[in-house]
Amino acid sequence: MSLVKSITSTKQSNKLIKGILFTLVLMNLIYFTLVIHNNNKESISLIASKLSSPANNKDQSISNTADDELLSSSKQQQQDTHESVLEEHEKEQQKQQQQQQQQSLSDEDIQFKKLVDVKLNSIKKNQDKYYMTDTDLHETKINVPIKQFLRKYESSESWINKNELYYDPRFTLSIYLNELYMQYLEMSDEQLIDANDNQHLIGGKINSNELPEISLPFNWVDWIDLTMLNKELSKPMDQRLKCHDIQENSHSRPDTSYFCTDNEDISEETFQQFFKMGYKYKTQFPGFIINDHERHEHYCDNDYRVMQAKAYTMTHLVNPLKVIILGDDKKDSNGGTFEFNVDNSNTRLTSSKLIDRYMETHGYYTHKQDSNVDIVRNGKRFFFDSSEDQNEVPDTIEMDYLSIWNKLNEKVVPKYLSPNETGYNNFLNMRDKNVMVLQESKFMEPPSIASQIQQYTGKPEAELSPQEKLYLQGLQECSKYTDKNEIRYFRMAVINPGDPKNRENEWGWHYDWRFFNGALNYEKPNWNQQELTHRTNIILDRLLRNWSKFAMEKGIITWIMHGPLLSWYWNGLLFPYDNDIDIQMPIDELVNLAKNYNQTLVVENPSEGYGKYLIEVNTYFHNRGISVEQNHIDARFHDVDSGIYIDITALSSSNAEVPGEYKQEKTIKLIDDLAKPHSNEDKGEQINSENQLIFNDRRKHFYKIDQISPLKFTMMQGIPVMVPNQITNRLQFEYSKGLNSLEFDDWFYIKQLNLWIHKDNIIPILNDQTKTSKEDILKQIQPPSSLSNDQILKLLNNEEILQEYYLTKSLTRFHDFEKQILFDDNGNDKPIDLIKYKTYKKGLKMVKPLRKALYEYENIERIKHHH
């Protein structure tokens, strides 16, 4: 058993804990001695130290709290069901709760509870009917007509020759996971044969942390579904849409030459670049080529905007620099990541060697003539006879990416942060869900742009990593502008609000134009409103889930803010009527994100789903004053399958003037100090009357340190996230009625269910259905009236409400418990009780996904259950 597994196994006794800790200390001493004698090479022993012991503090602006002596589990153990989320907490509270319930419940309440349990149990007995409550993956295998992908059998039916595009994420994952697995095996063999070096092995597993980085080809056509273009690509060239058609559908009929070129007008030189991606013919491209964003004032219909996004992605979307696949954090796994750099080939799978490699490693012979396969690895050339014991290729094969993923995890230890990497100590504290005390230094504005440029240009270009080169390019571009004249960076998929199919008349301001795949409530053929709502819930839940997992793996400190914080306050879930997710971070965390992870594609844990998320940092984030050109957002975490994103804003010191609204607001004590700032002109900072640093984002939000720090862990949607120190006062400042109003936009909060329910579902169960105004409904659902047990049961007769209650009841129950720790009896902030927090944080575990995987829902489950 590896050290990681032994450390994260269940502790049987205090004596055993002490023994393990003593052993770890001894092993760490031995390990670091070996490190000195082995040129600081890392091994899996280092991973053990990550999970169990403090390290030299690289992140010196973070202080550990008094709960550090508590040995907490390093694993984020996933629960088998959503119902058992709070197992540890419930065990500790069970007796007390049962006694209280027996004393307080009437016979009617007891009968009501039994009837509710009957309804909930009916879900377990009828999973086909309530299929949305089963969030496991079921269709992970795929039958592939493989000869259409292999060069040995190339014909007019081969995908490399077809005009249409092929896409299935299970196919893509099968090929890439297999290649990662094979390259790790080959590098391990090379180390053993050439150097007689086994330091890359630990517990019989290959330690990826000890091996060179892997580089692989990448093309967006294999990672984003562009098959909606197939309708156009299947037409004769003279019948395809052209830029003129784009113009006719755009507001004000703009001159399209700045963003669109007809296929027939594309230069031969440009086509030669396209052909290098693995295409052969001009007919394999749409009749129009999109090379830039159509300006916001030139909005168009939803479907035309989707076509523009897909066409741009096919030919002009820049590849990521790196791909990070999130690891398992359940059973005997400990998270980590599998990663590869993206090479410069920009080659799609249909023309790469990766598919042939996949077939050969699965026992099939794919080469036309020479059976000797030539492999180049780290500058060395290897040959092996691929014809021996190889089988002829069948017409169709079954691919099972999940079995490859499991094999990869069985044989290879994933990557973890090392002590010399930024975020390492954050990683340790976040694993243990410790309170995070931040120092003001984390919010200090970075060195000047000019000094940073000098730092990077002083190095030979060959020594700069791709991420460093991108960071330098951003500095150089930003140096040309100020807060007042910089160019807007992020651009949206603005659509026609008057489109009859645009149900909510939305403008499309919440979607990145490059990844736009249709407005969330836009009318789609063979989709009903219920299914559109499911899709929205899936997208938002998986966004938050995968950002949180990535941030914790890489030790990046973030916390939820604005709308999500208000939503969390109510029930620990996302609002059903809000599509925004906002998070904040200190400026030094944003610098880390920009330097090390900008233009990284984060791939969801393959055992949970198929999500892909692009990290993108705004080029102009180095300017820290209030942005005039709406560069208020410093970075985004894009869902490349929908265009929805998480907004990321950094807080830093600056010389920005505190807005008048802060100075006028006198009812909030914590904000009052900001009414008296004075400027530290030498440093370009705002300081308040208590000599505390005032920091801000690039819009209008200003803070001081004790409003943010210490950060506390909590649960949102069953996902561990952090929240700021002061919550209610800040929310009262931003949303004057947000903490008390039980209604918003026809959604009403039903306390008995801890859910927001739409007006249309509430009216039928009201005693007086003639009074349906907001005020009348509120009178009937809130004290002293409140809904009766019978009315709640009627609400639960609605299958959608019943499913949502089934999925969330344990999560919202835990939220009620944690609010008792975080807030006083009046719902206001109170100082953190570390002793109670130690008990409370035991329940802070990443549970199984609350929602289904998007691809499986859209393409399999929804179709199967549609009616």
C-alpha cells in the first residue's frame, strides 16, 4: 500500500494516530535528507507530507489557526448517496435531536413525517421515473466504427475525408487517457533500462511527479461539440450560408468584413494553415469563416450566434497551453491531477497517430507496410515489432474510457503540488478545511508593470515557459493602456431579445461568445421547459464543483461573493433563478492563476462526467483602478460546452476613490470606517482611519481585511467552498432586502422544504387561490399563517419538487446546523468558535455530484425519458 493510502486510511485509535504521526515525522526527515542528495527530486513520500504535516511556509501571508493540531482526514471522501452527507454530524447530534423531536412533535407532525418518508422512499423504488436523482454515469462505453479513423483503411468514408465532423467525449477521453497511460509506462521502462533508476516507483506504482512532462497534440474539434455545423457541411458549397446571410440576420446589417469571410474568398495560404490541422478539402469548412467577434451592437438570432461560435472554434480559437484532468477523490484515491502540455501541431485526432497507438496497445495491427513502430521519447528513438501477436482490426470496437481511467489510477500516482510550488501550504490547509487567516500583504498591489516586464525580458526567451511568455505578453499589452482607455477583454454572445423563440427576451450578456451553445431558456426542438431547467441546473452545479476541486488541488484561495453568497445564506444552494456565479480572491492569488494556469483546460474527473472548463485571465488585470471600459472581471472559468462561466475578481490595494455610496451608508458599522479614508500617496493605496488597508475590485466593491479574513469553509450544493468573515453586514449593504424577503421574481422561499418554489406551483395549493398577488401569497406562506402539513404534501406531489427535496434535504439540513455556528439568534455574524468549527468541519466533504453529467443528460438520458 502506498504512503498516500496508508495516511488517508481510517484511524482506529489515538494511539495509532500518534504512531502514524511519529512515523511520518521520521520519514519526512529521512526523505528530505535524500532530497538534498538527489538534487531535490520529489517522490511520493512528499505527497504524504503534503497531507499530514506543515511545510516551510512559502505562502507566508497565510496563518494557520488553533485548529491545526486536529488531525483531520486528508481525503475528501465522497458519500454514496446525497442522504448521508451529514453522517458524522448527525451521529453526534442524533440523541439530542430525537429527544427534542419526541417532546415537540405532535401526533399530526409525526404522521406528516411518515407520509413524507413514504414519498421519499418511492423515489428509491422507482429510479426510472425519478431518473434525475441518479447522478452516476451509466453510458460510458461506446461502439466505434474504428476503420473510419485509421489511415490503413482510408477511404471516402474515413472521417479525415468526410465533410462532416465527428464528436463524442467518450472517444476523446479513451484516446487521450490511453496515450497518457502508455507514455507513463514507456518513460518508466526507459528509466529502469537506461539509468537503472527506480526512484520514480513507489509502492509498485509509477510516480508521475518524478517523470518528465508529457506533451500531446490538441484540436478543439475533439473537445467541443461542433456537429451542429454538419447540417451546413453536408450541403453542396453553393447552397451553404455565407457572410451575406450572417449580415441579413444581424442588427443594423453591418459590414461583416471585420469578422467574417466567405469560404471562396479565403486565401490559399490560410487554407494551408487549416489543412495542417488535419483537413484535406475546402468543402470541409462552412461557407462562411468567422475570424473575430461580431460587435455587441450587431446582435443576431440565437441560432446564428451559435453557428458563429462553432465556426470560430473550428478554425481560429487558440489552443490551451495545458490540459489538467482532475483526479478521483473517493474510495482509496486522494485527488491529484493528470496533466499534459499542448504541443504546437494543432492536429485533430482523425489525422494524428494517437488512434493508431490506441489500437496497437489494444492488440490490433494498424500499419500498412512496415511492422516496426518508430517511437521517439525525450529525444531517444525506440522500435518494437507491432505485428507480433497483433489481430486484424474489426469494423467496430467497443471503447470504454472508464476502464482506461481506472487502470491509469491503479498504475500511476497523479501529480500533486510540491513544496516549492506556489499554493502548496494553501493546499494543505484547504485539504483539512482549516480556517484561513489572510494577511494584508496578500492584497497589496503587485510590482509595477514596467518592473515586471524588465524582470521577464531580462531572461533568455528560451528559458521562459509558455505560461511565462503569455504572462509577459499580457504585461506588454497592458502597459499601453490605463484604467480609462484599456480595451474591453471579455466579449459576450449578444442575441436578439425579440426572437420569438427567446422565451425570456434575454440579451445574451451571460455567455462567452466563443463557447455559446444556445441561451439557457431558448426554445429548442424536442425540449420542454422542465428539461431546459435541468440543463441549467447541471451547468451551474458542475461549474462550481469543478472550480472548487481545481482550486483546492492547486492551493488557490477563493471565496463566493455577491449573489452566490446571498443564495448560500438562505439554504446552502444556488438560487434557481440566477445564472451568475461570482467568486473573489486576493490579488496575489490572481497573479498565481495568471502565471501558472492561464489558458489551461480543466477536464472533469472522468468517473463523474465530461465537463471541460477553460481558465482565462484578463490581459488588463494589471491595471487595478476602476475600469471605465467594463474590464471589471479579472478572470473567468468558462464551461466550453455552454458558454456559461464563473466570474473571478481580485481584491487589491489601489488609489481608486471610495464611491459615495460607502460614505453615505452609516447604518453598517463595518463599512463606516471606509467613509474616512486617506491616501498613502507614496504607495498608491487607500488607508482608513484605523490605518487598515482598503482594497477593491475593478468595479465598485471596497473592503477592509476583517470583512474578508478569516475565511471559513462551508458547503454549497454539496461542494466545499469558502465564505468571508463578515457575511450578513456585507449582504445587507449590497442587497437591502435580500436577507429577509421571502419572494424574488415570483419565486417564494418555503421554509418547511428549505427550497425556493415558483409561484405557479404554489397557487394551486393555497387555501384562497383567488388572492395571487405577491403580498397575498406571502401572507399565506409565512408566519403567523404558514403552509400546513397538508399543503406541503401537496407541493411534494409535484415530481420536480419532490426530486429536488430528495436531493437537497440533507444539504439544507446541514446548512441550518452551520448557521447556528456562524450566526447569532438574530441571524447576524458572530466570532468563529474554533472548537465548534472543528466538529462542524467534519461534515465538509465533497459529496457525489448533485446533478447529472451534462453530456449524458443532453444526449442519452433526456432523450430516453422525454415525453
